[in-house]
Amino acid sequence: MTGRGGGAKSARRVRYAKNTPCANLFVSLLGRSGAPRPTFGDSTGALEGRV
């Protein structure tokens, strides 16, 4: 993820369901960076929508 934030939007707040593991964010970011992983820590999967 280099230059211009790697395509991620900044300065915004996105709400996900209560008790969504933060590790889901990491799974999503790993996928966007070209290193996809089905799980990471206590993740339940990638986040829906744009990260």
C-alpha cells in the first residue's frame, strides 16, 4: 500500500455491527495489499464494503 493511501478513503468513520473483531479490518487490509488471508487472529472474515 504505497502512495495516496493505497486506495483507502481517509477522514471518515464507518460503523460495523457491534462486537465485530478488529482483526476483520486486518484481513481486509491484507487482501487489498496483495497478501490475502482467510483469517487473522480472532477474525470472522473480511469486512463488507470498501475499507
